[in-house]
Amino acid sequence: MVNHPAPPPTPKPLDDWFPFASRAHFRFAEFTYKKTEMSKANTNELIEIWEDLAGQYGGERPFQNAQDILNVIDTIDLGHIPWETFSLEYPDELPDSNPPSWMTKEYRIWFRDPRKVIQAILVNKDFDGEIDYSPHQIFVDGKRKYSNFMSGDWAWRQAVGD
């Protein structure tokens, strides 16, 4: 079996905001969901205010409600690496009385294969020239400074064989 790296992603046009209808729709979703982490209730109220303004000045609201924003976000294509899942539950004997609820629950763990994710990052042109491929140590005024994974002790020990 020949193992070929994934091809780099195809660049998209600058005006492609899919699955959002426009740059403004994207910015609205990014602002409410990511930047401010606005509650659904507050997002719905903001959308209602927008609708009041749109009725007064023309136009329409960008989304029907907060759930509509989440539905659009869920359709974002996050790459070709498939999601995998497994279940996890507390493996040991439960206490005789009143075990904590987390001990009695089953949890679904969702993930993507880390090797494939890293491979996709390495072929992505957006990261070209932005990745440290070798461990390094940074000293400022005689003190060790840590800035990222490759400036850490584990990466350094892997390279020098300690």
C-alpha cells in the first residue's frame, strides 16, 4: 500500500462565504457565536432588533433565530478527515452509596485521526512558513522562555536523545 499525502486544499474565491449567504452573515454568526459567545436568548433578541430595523429601513434579518445560525455553522465543511467515535464509561467498581453522576454515565468521544489532521495541516498553504519543524530553546536575559510546543522540554528531549 502506497501512502500518499493529501492534496493541498483548493483555494476559494475571496467572495465565497459558503455556507453563509454573504460576508455580513458570516460576520454576524462569528460575532454572536464565537467572539461574544452570546446566549441563544440574547442572539434571538438581537435578531428581532435587526428585523425591526430591517422593517423600518428595508432588508431582512440575516437568520431566523439562534438555532438557524447553529444549523448553518454545522454545515461548514471542515475537511476530508472523517469523524470517529467511541464510548467511554467509568471502568472500576462503583461506591456502595451515592456514586457521583459522572461515574454512572456513558460518554461519547468524537475525534479525528490526529495523524491525518497533522498531515492535512502540513500540506495546507495557509501554514507555509508558519510551522517550527525543529525543537529550539529561547533564552532572554539568561532565563528560558517557552513560546510553543517546539520550544518545550519534551520536543527538545526527543531531538537530543535525553
